[in-house]
Amino acid sequence: MSFTTPPRKIASRVSQLTGEGALAVYTRAKELERTGKSIIHLELGEPDFHPAAPVIDAVKQAVTQGHDRYCPTRGIPALREAIAEYLNRTRRLNVSAEQVLVAPGCKMALSLAMMALIEPGDEVLYPDPGFPIYPSFTRGLGATAVPFALREEHRFQPDLAEIAAKITRKTRMLIFNSPNNPTGTVFHRDVLEKLAGLATQHDLWILSDEIYARMLFDGEYQSIWALPGMAERTVIIDGFSKSFAMTGWRLGYAVAAKPVIDAMDMLVLNTFTCAAEFTQLAAVEALRDSTHAVDAMVREYRQRRDLFVAGLNRIPGFRCQQPEGAFYAWVNVADTGLAAQEVARLLLEEGGVAGIAGAAFGAEGKDYLRFSLVSAPNLLAEALQRIAKVSAGWAATVS
């Protein structure tokens, strides 16, 4: 007779974490593909481009030359220096290499920063709709996630009065990303200035997720770091997945004051030790962007945005403001007469178009769908035709 010992209880922090809706939709879309159904994938935020040829050559050379060993925990000096120079060149930020820490992906950089700065019982302000990992990891750290709304009537700019009203003595950090995922909104200069004022007045950390900073369709990117007094209380999160189409390379970084970087480095020592050296060497080449691959990619996304948003707005029941950055279309489907979750289901199951119901990004997204502009223009045009065809069917049913 054998006896089994009851398993120990899983740590309660895990129950506070949530996943990403995009991955669940992707799984279902792949199931449908295996049955022979044609699917146009607009659910994942993954560029359909690949890294430029010099980047591929650089990683091959790095591996061939034996750069596959342990390396400095904060990142190799060449990459940290290149990141500092890159931010100065593309965002006019005064950053030094000692203020940079490299991590295996932006989520890890984000997690390290949050672990270094958030205490149990703290409150963290985050955008709704927004990247679902912000509130998820906040709760996992034993803190309280407090949403502030990005609403269509304000063109998805934050309501500063709402944010000010939600700040308490427990508020520790304010997180945002601009351009925003999922709305594509770029925060205005006056919004950044007022956020900086609130951070200074209430002694808050600012976590500025700038992963889409190069995905800007007009104007010059404004980082809150550059505002007076903000470099000492801001942590920038950025990486190589979006701008350089290096999603699977898992390479991100944080920029912060040296004491914050020192704290994050201690966490690196206790977790993953270092990011892979050969990918870091290739990332130096990516930052040089000798073939101007980033600008070419942004031009292509601008054309896709113009095509897809205009097409969506011609479909009855669909309403989409033109995004200013990133590569998403955030479409209001309230006028279809159906719940957004049902619209997303019908489009996938009947039309073969995979998008995400907006509730995956927060309560403010309940009437929206997010589509990623990560398919070629001919596929986006085909997706619009499929959406129109399916919507004609439910319009007849609803009416």
C-alpha cells in the first residue's frame, strides 16, 4: 500500500496574478487553423518583421567567437553605453551607462523595477485600459492596483483630476506607457508635465513604459524623464521586441537613478544572473540601425493604420479613433448591439479574424476590441472584408 503526502499549498501571491488575453485568443485561433480554417492573426502584439540583416550577422558572429559565457549582471558595458547613446540620440535624454540595466525581456525589467520599489500595502496607479501585467504584478507584490481611466471622450488622455483624487498616503508609484497599449494614444506634453507635478508633490515613483517610443507616427517623442527633477524619480522600461522586431530574443532594459539600478542588480544576482551575451552584442548592432530598418517599419505601420482604421470606420457599429503610435487599432463596438466579447467570438469563429475583446485590458475596455496591425496590407484588407461580412449577418439578427 502506498501513501501520498498532500502537496504543500501554493504561495498565495500566485493567485493574485493574471494572464494575457491575447495568448488565449491565439491558442483558440491556432486550434481553428488545425481544422483547416483560414485565420488572419491580429491578436498578438508581435511585429511580422524580422531583425535587420546586420543584426542577424552580429549574433552569428558573436556565437562563433564564443560569446556564450556568463557576463556582467547589469549587462555588457558595450550595450549599456550604446543604450545611453541611443536614448540621447532618439529622445534627447541625458543618460549614462551606469543608469542602465539589461534584462531578458521588458517584462523582467518591469518586474525588477517593481520589486525594487514597491512594498506590500502600497498603492500603485496604472492606466485602464492598459497592459494587464501592471495590475497583475502589483497584486503579486502584495500591493493594491488602482486604475485611472483612459476614455474615448478625452481621446484616451488621462484625466489628471481623477488621478489626483486617487492619490493617498499609501500611493507609491504611477505606471503608464506612451504610446499606450491598447489605445495607441501618445500622452501630450502638458499631461506629462502635470503627471510630473503630481509625482513631485506626492513623492511618487514614475514607471514610464516606453517600449513603443519609436513607433510614433507624427512629431518627436517626449519622455517624462526629460522634465525638470524627473530623472531621479523615473524608471524607463524599454527593449528590443517592438522597435527592432526582436520579440523572441528576450532583451529589455531599465533606465533609472544609480541607487535604483543597484537595487535591481541585487535582484538580478538572486534570479537570472545575466542576459545572454551574444544577444546583447547583436543588440548593439540593432541600436546602430545602419539600414534604417526602424524608420521603414514605422512607415509601413503608418500605412497599415491609415488603411485599417479608415476601413473599420466604414463598417456599421464600429468606431475607431486614429492611433498616434504603437501598432494597434482600438475600436468601439458598442453600437453593434452586441457585447464586445461576443463580437470577438463571432469574428474569430465565423470570419476567421482574431482580435481581442477589450476587457482583457481593464474594465474601461468592455465595449472595445483591439486589433494588432501586424499583418501585411493585403491581409488587413481581407480582414476588413471578413469583418464587414460577419457584421452584416449579426446586424440583420440584432435589428
